[in-house]
Amino acid sequence: MSGKNILIVDDSPIVQGQLVQMLEEGGHTIIDKAADGDSAILKYKANKDKIDLVTLDITIPGKDGIQVLTEIMEMNPDARVVMISAMGKDNVIKDCMKIGAKNFIQKPFKKDKVLATVSFVTK
Amino acid sequence: MANQGDYSKFSSPALDTGLKQNIKESLEGYLNGAIDIQANNDFVRHEVYGGVRYSGDFNGIIYVTLNSLCALKVAQIITGKKVTSLYDGKDNLAFHVVREFGNIIAGNMATLLYKEGIDVSLNVTWMVTNYDPDKSTANVKKYFKYKFEGEMIQVIFLVD
């Protein structure tokens, strides 16, 4: 599988760092990172044609992950977004899938799970 | 919000057992190490607190507390870097690790509560350095304690 271009959205520098390391070790390229909903939208807009996948935390400052997901899907119905959250509530996961998210990863996550999910979503 | 004011759900020993086990598994998943549940459920005063406010069927706060030494140890495990200070004036890694720690524990607890019919959502995590159980006005206060590599980690569950 060739490496994908990924936008990471999470307000924790720890999680950003973990995802950058995992994804780069898996051969992917991190296009950019955002720590809040508003900058996530701006960065997605600026790099829309390059981004293959977005990892998107649900609980972030400003617009939350679900609002960001909604706006990304409106900009690009073919966007591939994987939601990430410490909460694994069925109702939230279903709502995200209905809006257009392709998959969901619950924290704490392992590298194998992250890479397998990226591979599955971008095949 | 049908449950508001009915705190009887939080008196259930089965819920306490479920929460304790759920937190243990979250801690083990995050720290990649064995976690022992402690039998004593009294409050213990620590130096470092990661807090998350939640709202929904009930409102409240979940804290993860630990001493500075434990926080530095946890930060080192998670980041793979030598961490000597909680606030180093640069990237404050230990601070962010504990913050994320609180987020993960609270998120997993919210998932369990949802399965028990209590629907809550988390707010963006913040961190405080003090919690006084005598000054807390929470209607429900639970203290869950764990041992990790000889250090104590405490999870405080408060319901307004």
C-alpha cells in the first residue's frame, strides 16, 4: 500500500505526537496538524486536493469534531474521515457514520489498529 | 433528561465494580503495564490533577490524580522521552500527558455509564492543582485507587 497524505486533528500534543510517529512509521505523510475545530476546517480547505484521510478527535476546542466532520463532508462528500475519541458510545459512533465518517478508533489506541484502520479506509 | 436528581443509580455496587474494572483496563491500555485495584476507597491527597467536566443526564467532574513522581514516570512511558519537570517552560510534556490521561479515563467511564443507561458527554479537558473533598458540593463522590509500579493513581468521580 502506498503512503497516504493525512491531516491530524487533536488538541492534545501527546496524541498528535503519537499519531505522527505511528503514521510516519507506517509510511504515511502528515500534511498538517490542527488543535481545534476552526483551524481544522481552514487546514482542510487549504489542502483539500492533497489530503487522503483525516483523523479527527471528537472533543476539541471551538467547533467540535462532529461539526468539523459535517463541514468537511459538505466541502467534499468523498472525504475520508476517521473519528477518534476516548468515548465509545454507540449513539455518537452511529451519528458520525451517518454524517459520513468512515471509521472510528477509541483511545487509547495501538499502532496496529491505527495503521490497519488507515489501510482499510483508504483502499 | 429523565435521570436528573435520581442518584440511586450511583449507589449500585455493580456500577462501582464495573467502573473500577473499566478504569483499570483503560490505565493498562494507556500505560502498557499491570494495574492493581486498591481496596481502600478513601480520598488521598495528591499533587497533580487532570480534570474533565461532563454533562448530560448528569453533570459532574472526573479527576485523575497522582503525585509528581508518578506523573513524570507516566510522561516518560507515554512519550518515550526523559521528563524531569511537569512544567518545563518548553513543551510541558508531563502536563499534557496527565491531561490526556484524564481524558482517556473519563471517556472510557462515559462509555460504561452509557451502557448502564446514563448518557453523558465530555468537555475539553483542563487541569487543576487542587481538589478539596470537604469543599466539594457534589452529591456523589467516589474515589477509586490503583497501584502502578509502586505508585498510587486515583480517579475521583463526582456527580453534581
